[in-house]
Amino acid sequence: MKDERQRLQRTLEQGEFATTVEVNPPKGTNVSNLLEVTKALIGKVHGVNVTDNTAAVMQASSVAVSRLLVEQGHDPILQVTCRDRNRIGIQSDLLGAYLLGIRNVLCLTGDSPKVGDHKEAKPVYDMDSVQVMRTIGLLNHGRDLADKSLDGATDFFIGAAAAPGSDSDEIMHQKLNAKIEAGARFFQTQAVYGVDIFRTFMSVMRRYPCKVLAGILVLRSAKMAEYLNANIPGIEVSEAIIAEMKEAGEAHEAEVGIGIAVRTIKAVRPYCDGVHIMPGRLGDRVAEIIRKAELN
């Protein structure tokens, strides 16, 4: 029987609709705000993603924050990037995370240090995300990358990222095949704003033995939407949405962004297995989004 630390896996395997949310560790040691936000989500979400120095900005350890969420009663999803650690460090951190009760891992390549706040940092990239998934598969079977046996195996639920509409069909199939063959059991997607693009993407994904959670990035402003279009590959916020936010005026843009997130969740729900809410600075509004989207 799966314990409460495997809530996300159990929900998806039973064919139920899953809700996950993303949080960023603090740049420092004060976790009071983060834990206040996540406390309000106990019983409302099936998993909480903890980012790993997202955008190459140095933050507190994702493993440590994930452990705090375990203690709070959540089922954390540990994000692991390839940028900062070699294969020894990654394997060691994964074993440590398992010892601390963490059961889900989302494998990512990670942004270049050049875009972050420590531009002089040297990137590692000893492995790519697919190789990390294969490594986790070995750990799950009691072996490491040196083909040495482990004194106690892991049992991680392996996740991967996907970007609807960002690649040609051929390239998308190649990426999906590689990740699923490496052990990916669930996918969390890049932010979705175009439902038609997402529906087409899901018609492909349904050919694969995996679960898909649609990414819902909550917009705070029209400027944020324009920045995403200009700088983040795979994200396309329509001109209609940008115009809607501008028309609301600066004082009400966040409210409109929340409304857009709610209606996007309702629109994609028939096609996927769950949603992954990325609230950014609007973390204290996630419970509201969940309620308005009728997810709980």
C-alpha cells in the first residue's frame, strides 16, 4: 500500500484529476512566507513542486524545503537540474532526498548560469535530463551509475517536462520517446494559453503510457505576458489576452490574470490528467484559483 508521501502517484494511477503547485525556495533562510502559503494548500493539492535554483538564481536547497513540506503533510516533487552538480552529487542528493521522505522527482536540464545572478558560475551539465531519469531508474533497482549495488534502493516516481507546440512533430516524438524510455511516468508542461495547441499536443501524448499535467502560469500583468512571448521559447500568450489585461488597468491586472488561469484550467481539463499551477508572486492566491476552477 502506498503511503501519504505517494499521494500524487496514487492519484494519477487511479485515473483521478491531479493538482500540483510550484513554489520557489527563499533566497535566504526565512521560510515563513513559503510555509504559510503551502499550509493553506494542505488537502487542496496532490503535490508541491520545489524548484532547483530556478532561472539559475541561487536559492535555498530544494531538498531541504521538500523535507519541510513532507513534515507539513505535503507530497513534494523535487526538481533536479543538471546544471550545478555532477553525477556523483546528483546521485548522492537523490539518495538523501529519499531518506528524507521525498518520493517524486522532476528532471530538468536547467537554465544557463548566464541568465542568473551568479554569472561567473561554471555550469556542470555532466548529464542531461534524460540521463538523470535513467540514473533514477538504476537507483530504483538498487544500482548506481558505476554498477555498484546499493544498500537499500529508492522508489521514485519520475517526472519530465514538455513544451506543447514548441517543436515539430518529429522532434516532439523523439523527445517523448527518449524520456518515456528513460522512465518518465508523468509530464508537467510549459505554460499553456492556447487551448487548441494543447489539444493537438494531447492527441499525440495519448499514444504514450504516461500522465500529463497542463502548466498554468498565472499572469500578473500585460508586461509579464509580453516578456514571456519575447524571451521564453514555447510560450505564446495571445494578443487578445494581453489586450484584456491592458484594458483592466494596472490596479486590476492580477485579478484578470487569475481569471485567465481559472478559465484555462477549465478549458484544458477535458484533455489532460491534471494541472500544474505556477503562481510566481501570487502564491497566496492559489487556494482561490483552485476554488474558482472547481478543482477541490
